[in-house]
Amino acid sequence: MNNLVESIEVLKSSEISEIIKMRINEFSKIKNLGGNVIFRELCFCIMTANCGAEKCIEIHEKIGGKFNTLTELKLTGRFKEYGYRFPNIRSRFIVEARKSKAELENTIKSELNNNNLREWIVRNIKGIGYKEASHFLRNIGFTNYAIIDFHIIDLLVRHGLINRPKTLTKRKYLEIENILKNLAGKLNLNLAELDLYLWFLETGKVLK
């Protein structure tokens, strides 16, 4: 862990720190912008499961506000036109999730504690698991969820913090999240900030 801590401490004193602060500030505004904007971020996180982030960002920006209005058939067509990997199943998930848009907004603005909020999203939105729910909540301004994907797992395995899991069950996800909470505490970061630093270490980029 010491080498990883040292690497992130170096980044905290670099220009990357300002980019990450700016990105976190952008995220923090979204949950107050209303149901349509919140839903678009949910659509992005539904899209990213097993898909490259940069391609998803490009397609997500092209479709934009039409995530709120396109029929399943037309959304599938847009996905195919833009070269998205899973046009049929993800368009179905998105259109089905749209039925819960108002309830999703109300739940996010409710007094549910953080664990219950993530659980509600996983239970009620098809196509969303722990990683996607955590990603969504981080992208709309919540700072205390870890986004555990293969990039993060690869990095943690390399630094000897975890053994590579055969499958990422709920129990294993929460175990790794606790390890990341410990790491964040050592660095005086929240989990949202830590994720962006880890992602930069692994990919050389700060995305969303």
C-alpha cells in the first residue's frame, strides 16, 4: 500500500489535483438539476457495463436529452448508428428505467442513508449492479461510493492489496470497498476523489 499512497500523494501536488477537483465540482451540481439530467446520468452508467468509457461518453453526448424521449426502437437505432456494443438490451433497460424516473429523483432527494440508497437503485433499476449504481451516484455528486471495475481491481492486485476475485459478488464488492475506504482515509480523500486518482494512475486519464 505504501507505494500506492506515495504515488497518489505525488499526484495530489500536481496539476492533476486541480483537474480532479474541477470534475468533482461538476458532479456535485448534477443531483440538483432535476429528473431529466439525473436520468441521463443513469443512462450513461447503464451504458458503461462491459463497455469502454470513452466510447460511451462520445455516444452519450450525441444522444443527450433524447434519452428522455426516444422509443426503445429509435434508441436501439441510434446505438447501432453510433457503434454501441449492446444496442438492444441496453435500450430496453433505459426505456424501462425511464418509468421510474420520478421515483428515482424523489429517492435520491429523500433521507435514505447512503447504503440504502444504493441498494434501492440496484433493486429497482434493471441493468444496474453495485459498480454501476456507485458510478451513477458518484457522477451526480455523492462522494462515498467506490467504483470497482477491472481497472481498479488490476491496480489493487498489482499493489498486493487484494487477490483477484473470480467473481465480483456483493460481499466481495463491499470487502474491496472497505479496503478503498481505508486507503482514502490514509490519503485524506473521499472515495469519489480516490477513484479519479486511481483511474488516472491506471489509464493516464480523468474521465467520468
